[in-house]
Amino acid sequence: MAKAIAGAGRRLYIRGFMAGLEGNISARLDDGTIMVTPSGLPKGDLRDDDMVVVDARGKHLEGQHAASSELPMHLLVYRRRPDVKACIHSHAPYSTSFAVAGMGLADDILPEGAMAVGPVPLAEYAPPGTTSVPRSLEPFIDLHEAFLLSNHGLLTIGGSLRQALLLHETVEHCARIVHLARQLGNVNRIPKEDCERLRRIRRDMATDRFSKG
């Protein structure tokens, strides 16, 4: 798993989702412990032995570094969502621009939004690295897999690290397209009937994805 997390960090760094020391990634291991990226290291340069392992309450078990300061956010997800096996948080530019503007992402603009993502809610502002961050997610955590953190960034979760990563990329891609459409002056909506059809597909796919992990 350490190799997969390091690979995800490099991929997100190369794509410009994480700059400097930004971002954090975690995965729930088979024994219930959590592997998480360390604090204070660039995610694009991580080695397998940089990873930190904590228990379900956040107690340090393995690793030479301190865990990410956003660990409480990850622990909330794993506590509330037993189906979730991975979390990714970044400051992906287009998604974060919506979070800075105080806007969530609707799911009726692009087919990928309705079918693969669903609506992306905006959590109220919380100081990064504090317990206020997980509290801001509590109203949304049970029904969504992607979240915008006000003035902060994007969080995605999944039944596997790959699912969380692909969802992260899809949300950012949708945010970029909506942003560009706004620059052109018009954002058309998917017809209601077809949007409902796409949402049904998403619900069926989500059940399948999370059951397979």
C-alpha cells in the first residue's frame, strides 16, 4: 500500500493538484489501521518508508515522521463510512477555486457529474489542521464521496485508493469545464429526465464499486 500511496502522490503532484507540501492521502489497511502520508514532506517525492501508520484513534504505530495534520479529517471518514478504504485531499486549482468562491459543484451540468460524481457539497470554513475540519464534513459524509472545503480544497473518498484517485481527477476535470463555460458566459443544464437516468446509473455503479472495493 505504501508504494500505491507514493505513486498517487506523484501522479497528483505532476498534474498540479498538489504544490509544495500540500495535500494528504490515506488508506485503511486490512487490519483496520490507517496508513497516511507524513506531515512536512512534498507528496511528489514520497518514498515507501516515509508513510505513517496509526490506529483508528490516530495513535502513532509506525513511521519515522509525524502523520499529516489533517489526520482527524481522514479518521472521521473511516469512522463514519466503513465502506471507505481511502481518502485524498488536495488543493486542485479548479475545484479549490469553487471552494474559495463559496460554491459547490452541481451534478446536472456534465454527464460525468451526474453519473460518476454526484453533487459536490461545500463544507463551511474550518481552520486547516483542526478538529473543526471533520466537524464541517459531518452533515455530508454519509451521502457523498466528494467534498469541497471552503477556502481550502477538495476531498474525495473511495472503496479503494484507485477509486478515490479517479474520482479526484474527475471532480477537478468537471470543475475546470464548468469554470471555462462560465468564462464563455453560459452554463447549460442537462434535461431533468436524463439527469435522473444518469443518477440512477451512478447509484447502481456506486453500490458495485464499494462492494468490490
